[in-house]
Amino acid sequence: MLPLLTFAQNKISGVVTDNKGLKLAGVEIYNRATNTKLLTDKNGFFEIEPKKPASYDLVFFKEGFAIVEQNDISTGSSIKIVLNKINQLTEVIIRKQNDKLQSLYKLNDIEETAIYAGKKTEVINISKLTANKATNNARQIFAQVVGLTINESSDGGLQLSIGGRGLNPNRTANFNTRQNNYDISADVLGYPESYYATPTEALEEIQIIRGAASLQYGTQFGGLINFKLKTPTTKPFEFSTRSTIGSYGLGTNFTSVSGTNKKFSYYSFYNYKQGNGYRPNSDFESKNYFANLNYQFTPQTSVHLDYTYYNYLAQQAGGLTDAQFYKNPKQSNRTRNWFAVNWNLFALRLKHQWNLDTDFSVQLFGLNASRKALGFRDNRITTPDPMQERDLIIGKFVNWGAETRYLKRYPIGQQKSAFLIGAKYYQSNNQQQQGPGSADTNANFNLATTAYPYYQNQSDFRFPNKNLALFGENIFKINANFTVTPGFRIEKIITKADGYYKKINRDFAGNIILNETKNENTVKDRNLLLLGVGLSYKPKKGLEIYGNASQNYRSVTFSDIRTINPSQQIDENITDEKGYTSDIGLRGHIQHIITFDTSIFGLYYNDKIGEYDSTNASNQIVKIRANTGTALTYGFETLVDWNIAKSCFKDTENLSWNVFTNSAITKSSYLKSAIPSIKKGYEVEFVPLFNIKTGTSLGYKNVMSSIQFTHVSSQLSSASSNNSNNVLTGISGTIPAYSVADISCSYKWKNWKLEAGITNFTNNHYFTRRATGYPGPGIIPSDNRTFYTTVEFLF
């Protein structure tokens, strides 16, 4: 009996009820010492099994109840917690409750069947943001994520384009992009571009794991971005609707329903957007529907079904030369350029917990989607549209996959370690066609090969890709403060390109002198072993020293293999890029008043895929996409958030006041290159030296406000533009430094909320992108001063 008695003395157990004695299920219990959480069962009961006798600080939270903190609870205790029901919570009180539970929104060392120990992770708690959520304003949404570069546009947030540490931001293609932990990009290996952006109004949080995520989530130098949608409310039914109007004809509506009935729960939304855009010829309209259905068979077993539908049509104003931009950034000389996306995502997840130490999950996911680009995009941006046939590119994406994970916690001596093993199978059969579009002005996405049989840019390719991966990580708990987490990933990747393209030449009189069809059948088959290790040392409560190093890999995409673009050419010898990524950092908090994360990082690329400036056969300036050389990017990143209200105004319950500073200082250089125009020591493209965001949020009772300032120093758009700035085409040269400021505010009254704000209120003219293809080519201006107002009703 002695071992049983000793075991019981190490437990902390109890029951949680409301102030009427009703036992509460689903109460979140957060253990500050171990940075872990659990939920009460249907009888309001909970039980914690600490690894050693000690005193612990616990936080108890449930939606609609006042938060309760219990400090210095000794092992062996049996306690009763009473939560008081609150019908009307002010915005500030809600924020303060989130502040107390802030660690709940950080990625723990273990989250379900995933391991994050020793990795640089950042989590955006959407409920704490006072920002323009209706247009997915990435500058505000990602304000506290260090080192990100953003391609901004005026399409109402239909696409997300972010990068960092020398990675091209275009459509977030250098991150593994997921929603509720399943892939949402066009083709994870063959075309990892994200045309679908999860609406911010539907999100609970955004999780970012830097390059060390490559072991668990696949081969991307950027790491992982996971958009975690809101979970069903515990109420039987909840209805919410938000309507927004803004500058340039912006109008949006976001409506959601949610609820739980016994073992069944659901969450669904519909999001509609329309607008005219900052520039002429920039109209857009989108429709987005999502449904999440869940069934809890037992407390240990549940199944979850997701479906996402996304459709949008956008007119594209085209790009500008430098001279055009500085004369009038609002101008447009393209009236017939269009872009359309149709996205259908499916996911089915099964979660099972064998016991408190063993978790299992399996997930099936699929995509049936298309993107269509149509327009006149001559290399010479100033050339007037001849109003003849247009260039049409149609991409169709059909893919599916399965991912399974098994996580086991086990003891080594007095400490509990954890082992993760997983596997993923993925296959796609995508198609890309390029040819003549109609001479119409509307969005006619039908190929006009009958009317224009000798159109030069004609091709038809299929890209059947397959991927099989086995991965694993293990947390070795050396002692209560120090963990070592080694990991591996074995990949088999097969990418193919099977199709044809036409080569058509004309003489000076316009006569056909060559009409040739060239067939291609390219197969790239490779086997990879990626290794990595993470370290975590927690010398005291609220402080962690972490570090990691992982191998990374990125395969060439099918757009790297065959796409005809008058402003870009592909090196026929282009191949995959390989390298390493590493972080060393210090993070934590000081009495939950100041939170911080400071780190240094390094990214080493071998055969880096990039672009350099050259000329084509017609002596026109183009960008060549190729392996530009061996490159190194390194820097210092820091985020500091100071809770002024908690440190200076402790007794003022209805006051909230935070200040943050997010700074990245980044350097880069090419170590060697076989390209004559890229010299040793040249800077890497998309790497600003300074990337600084700072701001403050202030609230009193039901009024909240935030002001944010952003400064990004100049950066290169191509590797060979270190000493040149070609202002004639707009596709190459520097992206000049820019500064921009935003302000947002909100007011809550009963079930209503009013939000309003001004983005770029200093009305600066700037740009963040020089596009080689759609929506350019050329400079894509960012919005000037814009206004928005949102009305929300929650029932």
C-alpha cells in the first residue's frame, strides 16, 4: 500500500462548480509551473499528476465566468473551485482574462500529437487584436511576429503574402501553410502558393513555427504557419454577424453560427467581400464558406470534419514603372486583366487518447481547386494594350493526403520524456495550360486557340507528384529544467512534368516561319534524410533559453519547370535548394508584466533559388529564375511587450494599456555564385536591414484603441540589382524604405460592437513588390490612406 499512498500524495485533484453548486465541464486549468493545461470532465472533476512533490499555481477559466487563480497548491491536495457567472464582461476585463491565460495561447512543449520543445514559436491571439480584421490587414495582424516582410495589395485581403529572413513573400510560398493543421496551398511540393487566405474574423489564433518545423511539417525554409479557426461554443446556439464598409467601395459581411448539443458540436461561417480597390481597374468580389462538424464519441475519442469553399474574381490594374509610380501611383493602363480562384478544401480528423500519456491522431485531407489568370502583360509596361488576344494561364489542382501521428510520454528516472512518430502520404495530379485568351474586355477564361492558332505562348502540362514521409522527434528530459529534442524526417519526393509547349516564330512581316511542338517528360525522384535537434533550458520560473538547428530542403516547383512569361525566364538547369536553419534565443516574462523573446538566427542556403536581371533574345530586360548561389542570412530579432496597466495602475480594474516593440536587424550575403552578375558579398534579395514595428493598445471599460508604426528599410528585388536600379521596366531594382502608421478603435455595448480605423493615416506613397507576372509586371503600389467601419452583433 505504501507506493499507492505515495502516488496519491503527489496528485492534485478537485471539482469545479458555479456559484449555485452546478458542476462545470470543460473548464480550462492551466499549470503555470509546467506550462500545461487540461479540462474538467463532465462531472467537473480534474486530476493533475505532478512529476514531483511541490507547490503549484493554477488558473481556472471558462467562457462566461470570472477567472480564478489559486497559488501555492501543494501536491496531495483536494480542492473545490467556484467560478462566478458573469453576464456582462467589459472588453478590458476580457482582455485581462486573456492576459492571465496568455500562456495558454503559447505553444507548449507538447500540443496534442506535436512537439515544439526548443523551437522558436510565435502565436497571435486574435481576440486581443484591435485591427482591421475585415480585410486581413497583415501589417496589423502580424505586428508582433518578428522579421516578417509583407507584400501588400489592395484586394481586400483575398491573398496573404508574407516571408522573412530572405524568403520571397509571394503568396507565402516559402512556408508550409495550414488551416487547422492540414495543408491549404495549391500543391505542397509542386506549387506551394497560397491563393486562399483564412479570414481573420474566423480565427482563434495564428501559430508560426520557424524553420525547425521542417522535421514535422515538411521541407520549407520558412517553417509553418497554421491558421487555427474558432472552436464551437459550449452554448446550444450562438449567432454572430459583422458588416464592414470602407474606402474605395469596400463592403464585407462575416456571419457565423456555432453551438454544442451533447456530443455534437459545430462552427460555420459565410464571408462576402467586394470593393473597387485603390487604383482603377481593381474591382474584386469574393465568397467564402466554411463548416466544421465534430462528434465526441467518448472523452478520449472524437472525429472532426471540415469543408472550405472559396471563390473570388479580381480585376488587376497591372504594374508601373518607377517613373509612372512617382508621377501618379494610382494610375493604370491595363483594363482587361483578370484573376479568378476557386478553392474546395476537405479534411477529416480522428483524435484518440489511449491514456493520459498516449495520444494518437490521423487526418485525411484533399483539395480540388483552380486559378485562372488572364490579361495583356507585355514586358514593356508603358506599351498600350492593343486590345487583341490576351495571355491566359489556367491551373487546376487536385490533390489529397493522409497524416498520422502517435505521441507517447514515458518516464526516464524521475523525469517524463516524450516520443513522437508520424507518417505522411501525399499525391497530386495538377494541370497547367497556357494559351490565347479572347480579345474581349470581360473575364472570359476560355481558351481561344481556334481564333488564334498561332499564339506563341502555348503549352499544356500535367504534374503528377507523390510524396511519402516518415518523421519522429523525442523530448529527452535530462532534469526538471533541461530538455534535448532530436528529430529526423525521411522523404521520398517524386515530381513530374509531362506535356508540350509550342515554339512559333514569325518574320518581320508577321508570317509564320516556325511552328514546332516540343514534348517534355521530366521526372525528378529523390530520397532525403533531414536531421535536427532542439535544446531548452529553464533556469527559473518564467525564463527559457532555447536553441535549435535543422536541415532544410525545398524542391523546384512546376512553375520553375515550365511557364512562359515575357518578363521572366527559367534556367533549364534549375534544381532543388538545400541548407540549414538555426535559432538561439531567450524568452519569458517578468512577473507577467513584461514578456519578451530575443534571438539570433542563421539561414544557410546551398543552390538558393532566386532571380537575377538579364536580357532575352529581343534584348528586353527580364528576370532569370535560377539557382543563384550559396547564401547566408543572419540577424537579431526581439519582441518586448510591457503591460503598463498591470505595472503602474494595478488597482484600476477597467484599464488596459500595453506597449510593444518588434525589431529585426538582418544581414545577408552571397558566399559564392556561378552567375557573373552576382558577386561574392552581394546582398540577398528580400532582406531589409531594419524591420521595426512598434505600437500601443489602450482601453478603458468597453473602449479599446491601438496605434501602430511600421518602418522597413530598403531591400532588393533580385540578387543582381545590388549596384543597379533599372527604372525602365519596374520589375527589377530596389524596394525603397517605407514607413506607415495605422490606428484602430472599438466600442462594445451589450451585444453590439462598433469598430473603426484608419490605415496608413499619414498617407504615405510606397510599394512592397516588383512583380514579374500577375498582378504586374512592374511595381504594385500599396494603398494610401483608407478608412473602415465595422458593426458587430452577437447573440
